[in-house]
Amino acid sequence: MTTQSTDSRTRNEAAIRQLVLDTVEFQSNTDRFTALLTEDVVLVNLAGIRVIGREELRTAMARALETPLAEVLTTTEVLDIAFVRDDVAIVSCIKHVHDGNRDVSESLPSSGSLTFVVIDEGDTWRVALAQTTPIRTFD
């Protein structure tokens, strides 16, 4: 249970929302993006690929940005921020996928349910876990 004052909660929510905006802004900048993460981050992307650790993610991201994946950009909409403790929050989002590749043989879902676990490391909020699950519609 959180014991934050209203002012503290408002400041923390604003900082977390900025963190999410920064993950979008820096999605194609390996150094800036990985600076938003904890050292032992766990990330599971829309394709179900799991990467553990900031340096491992830096390497995987650099490789991906040399492929057509560099043309797949996302935007993120925050739905809810729930504080588990004053320094830990679960952020529920919708990720919107924009595939800029003209010849797409395997289509990606156009949206995903994105969950972040973020922690306050004292000086800034960072992503400790990011999990994206495809949202599929049934016709």
C-alpha cells in the first residue's frame, strides 16, 4: 500500500508519464532508450522475444535497428498507473504499432497491451519490466 501524499503522487505520476513518453521518443536511439531502463530490465516485445539486462537489450536493439524493424515505430497510450509501493508502480498502456515497411510479408498486430513495472531509483524512475501482448480482433 502506498503512503504518498497527494502532491507526491501527482509528481510521481507526472514523472512516470514522462518516462513512458521518453520510451516512445527514444525508441530508435539505443543509448537514450537504454538509459531509461534498470540494469537488470526484462523486456518481452510484441513478437514474444525476451531480453534480460540493459546491455543485452542494447545489443539486441542495435541489431534490430539495422533491419526493416527500424521502420516499425510505436506510440503508447497510458491507461492507468497503480502504485504497489511508493517507489514501484505498474503502468498499463496500449501500444499502437505503425509499420513503415512497404513489403510486409508477416504483418504485426496494430496494437498491443503494454505493461511496465517502473521503479524509483532515487534520482529518476526507470523501467524494470516491459511486457507487450498482441491485441488481436476476431472477425
